[in-house]
Amino acid sequence: MCGIVGIVGKLGLKDEATIQRLLLLDYFRGIHSTGFASVDGTNHSVAVSKIGSNPIDLFGLKSFQEACNGYRSRVFLGHNRHATKGKVSTVNAHPFEVDHIVGVHNGTLDYESHKRLEEALGEQFEVDSHALISAIARLGINEAISLCEEGRDSHTGAWALVWWDGNDKTLNFLRNKHRPLWFAYDEKFDRMLFASEHEHISMSVGWSKPGYKLHKDKDGFGFWQFTEDTHYVLDPYALGHDKHPKPKTKKLKGREATRAVGYVPFVMRDTSGTTSTTATKTNSNQRTGCSTTALIPRSSSTTTYRHSTNNKPRDCIQLNGTSASPLAGVISEVLFDTISKSGCWFCSAPVEITTPGIAILEKDDIVLCPKCNGQAVTTDSTPRRIYLPGAVFDQY
């Protein structure tokens, strides 16, 4: 879970304090990194300041103090990151600036969507959000979202996106059903405030001196959610004319969810090439004594390995760890500690060597918890699945 905050319109001194309040309140949605971007109202230049730390540390940066200028800016955009994929660092903090796009993402993409984006871009990204913002810049939002599958739950296939498009000078919003994004206008429609939680807007403007007076509709409502699966395109200069702005909108939905909760990013194949769901071959390796199954990534490349004994092509081989030998004798505890220190690669749930039902992808240096690994129910006897490149396995 991450958080998005921002203000757009005729900004001033009080908005500088308000965006800082928003980032402080939003900290509890993302404690690992904080980032901020502003758009100059005259020349449309973008200033970005971010840090792999908390909002207070961000506020102390000279880059933030220079960027957070209400009189000069037309857009303030902030983000608090909870690290689900990729290490905590300033580089991995949002916003991401790619060509003419500066954007933030709240949510997590599934493994396959992340790989589809990388293949379409011809580049690898440590953070799925970076891949998605890069795809918006280089492929366009329509194609980028068409490559992303909406999850059946909020753990994967989730997005709320806000990005500045420097080409057409617009602020853009898009979310699906798994992530919230709220907005409110001040009474004269001079500015729009937005945040992942409407309570953050309410508290931030309530503490402002001088204060804001928010617009309310005839029914007394002052906060609205962006409609899910709808791309909003807002002209920042449409605000400030004492009339309700009307962003351009169009329906834009990702791929339909096709998987149940939990996903293993490999399909099993037997030695004849037919898709299978069970192990079909017992390994003769005396070191591990584990059953093995040929595995092919769904987004497979043309590169294959060949087993030294049967010369059958495959990309990966699966070893089943047991409670007595959870790492199947081929992965050291030091390596496991390294790849599991941030928890599950998908949801950040804590994982231990002794956790039944986990999956270790040695090739990618990641570990999946039982839920994200597709294990709805686990017992002490549920095997730990360990995926090794064939070339590594052939060494034993």
C-alpha cells in the first residue's frame, strides 16, 4: 500500500504548508520513501525531489525547498511509498520521471504484467511502478494499461495513477477498483486537492491558516472518488474561473482478471511438452533426492537449457524442499536471508525458511509467500518449491 496526495490549480503560500501536511498524514500508507514533484505555472518545467526515507527528511532537502514554491507552481504531486517490489532507495522512490511523463503509482502489478511491460519496452525494471510509468511515456496510456491485468484482489493487479504529461500540459488520473483516489474543490474552483484518503484532505485543509472553504454539492457532499477504470485528463489552467472544471474522461480498463488469488509465474510441462499440474519425473540426483518438474515461464524467451542426462529443453527445474531440508540442499541460508529480507516479493508478508508453501525463484532472487504462491491451505508437509535455472542444477 502506498499513498498519493496533491494539489492543482492557482496555488499560493498556504498550499506549500498543505502539501506538507498531506505528505505527513499519508506517511502511514507508505513509510519507506517520500517523493514530491511540482510543475512551474509559466514554463511548465518540472522539479522533482525524493528520498528513501520519511517526509521530515524530505522537507529538509534543498531540492524540496526549491520545488515547493506555491506562487510559481501550478501542480503539487506527492507520494509515500510502501516498498513491495525493489529495495528502499531514493532511486526507487516516486515520482518517476521518464521523458515527458512524471508519475506516481499506488498499487502492485502481478508478475506477468510486470514482465509484459518489460518485454514491450525492451528493458528491465526493479520496481513495477517504474515499468508502468515508463510504458505510459513510451507506449501511451492505452497500450500500457492493456498490458496490465487487474487482480482478483487488492494484492496484485492494482493501480491508482497520477501523472503529468509535459507534451500536452495536462494532469492525468486513473484508478481501478483495488485502489482509492479522492478529490475535492475549493469553493471558487481555484484548486483541486486529491489524496488516497479523503480524511487526509479534510484534516489538511482544516488545519490551514488561512483556511480553505471546500465546494459542496446540493446534497452536501464535498469529496468524490475518481470513477474506476476512467482516465481523467485535467487542464490545470481550467481551474480558477469560478466554475466547475470538466476534465476530459474516457473508459480505460486493464486486462480482465483470469487467475484466482495467488499466482505462480510458471507453468509445469512434462518431458513430452504437454502442460501438467504434477511432477512427472523423479530426479536421480543423490544430493537432493527431490522430485523435479520441467518448468517454462509463461512469458518465456527463446533461450532454453538442456538437462545433461536426458537432453530435454527447459528453462527451470523445480525442487521440493521439505521440513527436514527446506532449501533442498541447493540454496544456502545466507542467500535465502538476502532474498527474503523484504518479505514476499508480491505482498511483503514475512517469510521464513520454515514457512511451508513458499516458493523461491533463485533465478530472479525472489521469494513468494504461500498465498501469493497459490497455496490456499498449507500444512507442515506442504513442500517449499524451489525454482532453479537448469544450468545451475546441472552442476550437481
